[in-house]
Amino acid sequence: MKAALRLLPMVLLAAVVADCSANRGHKEAFCPGSVVLADVARQPMFRQGAAADPSNIVYTMEIVGVEGSCDYDKKGRDADASVDVHFRATRAPTGEQAVYNVPYFVAVTQADRIINRQNFTVQIAFAPGASVAEATDTVPDTHIHTEQDKKPYDYQLVVGLPLTKQQLDYNRTMGRYAQ
């Protein structure tokens, strides 16, 4: 009997952990998806006034991943979603330290409609001599109020970098999705 009583706290702890794990999987399946919009995931930054040529790139910023989570009400009508956005910037190795403030956006979409769009800025810092810099930014508490026949998983958080026409054209001719 004493042995059984000693095991009771461990059994209860295992049950709580198992329940939390099961609810976490269900909870994330109920959350809006988080994605990077491929066309605007990469932003070459050219020297001011220079042509869109690889020799004129100061650095290139890229969104390399997103991770979303959310909390929602018991009825499944309202959700507060957050997203961690992971960035990587590359440049030719130089001896100089450099810090850049890079804008990006997070849009709430449902099917082909943009419900809401917010602009943010992340700071990327290159150490002296470094050719790669990384940063992560968290966008907390994006509120989603679902339409009557929708659930939070019917929506998406779409993340991207605002591009000029010159940057978009360059990506289409030189980038991973070259045509």
C-alpha cells in the first residue's frame, strides 16, 4: 500500500503531462496557420540609386521560417495568435559592423481576402567581418474574430518583406523562383 501511495504523485504527474501534450496538439491544430509568402520572402537591398545587379547588393534579407501559436475562446470564435518570425541576412564579408532596421508585414487572411495587415520592423546586426546575421522577432496578440461559419484554422497569418518593383523583378530573374 505504501509503495502504491509513493507512485501516486508520479502517475498523476504523467497523466497531467499527457493531457497537456494532447491538448497542445489539438490547440495548435485549431490555430490559424502561419506561412511565409514565397514571392516576398527575400529582399535584396541595393546601393541607393544603383542598378539591380548582384554587384550592387549591400545585403540580402530573408525570412527563413515562422512559428505560430494561439489562444482561443471556448466557443472557438475569437483567437489571439502570435507568430515568431526568423530572419537571416547575408552580405559580402567586410571589416565593418553594420546594423539595419528592416520592415516586414504580417497579414491575417481568410481564403483570398486580406482581413488585416500590420507593419513591423526587425533589427539585424552584422558583427565586424561577418557575412551572416540572424534575428527573431515575435508578433504577439494578433486578434482574430471569426465569421459566423468559420473557425480560427480557416485563417492564416501571412508574413513577408515589402519589396519595390526593382527588388521583385530582381528576385524573379535571379532568385530561387527565376522565370
